[in-house]
Amino acid sequence: MNDFLYGIDWVVRGLEAVTVLLILYLSYQRVKVLFWGGKADINTPSDALLHSSFLCAFTVLFFHFISWGISRYILALDMEVMARRQLFFFMMFMIEFLFIISLFTLHKIRRCSFSKVAIYCLMLGLALELLIVIELVLYGVFDISGFNLVYQSLVPVINIITLSLIIAYPVRHIRNKRMKAYG
């Protein structure tokens, strides 16, 4: 089961990277604006949607890779099992917390309105935070493994839902361009 979940995790991570690249490709004339732009560069609702979608896709990808690297490092540490579990879940909690803060702050710094995708990503981040805290307490503190299956099943589900949210913008954009071109 772990190999299957590990494979899903890599597929999700790869598709997240493709999504960021697709957004950059679809807005190739405005790549600099996506990275460094602000309120002055957001003139229409479609500009706000583009910026918000890019911020979501980029932060999801960035923090997914950060959490993967840190989790691999922690799991390889030579330390007592309970201490390693506590460190692992605490760090996953902190990384997810930083993701939520970063996504929120980037929208505020750019004075960009929150798209539905951004709001859903923030809510899914909070749901993941709750799962991590429950797993930290049950498995990391009290050594109760009854919630492990729920945790290990819901984390990939949350990642897949998040992926489907962030990939929606480029897919819709491509579909609309094709519809205009062919009909």
C-alpha cells in the first residue's frame, strides 16, 4: 500500500509541476508579471483569476516539494521512534501552516482577490492541518495506530483534490481557446 501511495504522490507532484508550467506557457507574455506583478497589473477579473491560479499552483508545488524533502530527511534520522514520529508530524504541521500563511500573504501583498481555487486550497490546507494534528496526538504521543489508515488514505485524496483544483484553470483556458478556434 505504501508503494502505491508513494507512486500517487510522485504523479501528483509531477502534474503540479506541469500545471505551473502550463500556466506560465499560457501567459508567456506576462511571465514577469506573474512573478513580480501587483495590483497595477491586475486590471480585469480574468487577470485576477490568472494571478490567483498561478499563486495557488506555485505555492502548492513549492510546499509539496519542501514537505517531501523534509519528510525524507526526518524519516532517515537515527533517533527514537516516538521522537521521530513527533518531529515528523510537527514539521508536516508547520510546513502546511507555512503554506496557508504564504498563499494568504501572497494574495494580500499583490492585492489580488482570492479565486474560488485559492479559497478551496486554503480550506483543504486547514483540513490537512487537522488530520496532521490528530495523527500527531494519536500516533506520535499516545502510540495509537487506529487512525493511520484514515490519515494515509485522506492525505493523497486531499492532494488529488488540490491538484484537480489548480489544474482546472489551464484546462479551462485551453478548452476555451479551442472552442473559439473551432467553433
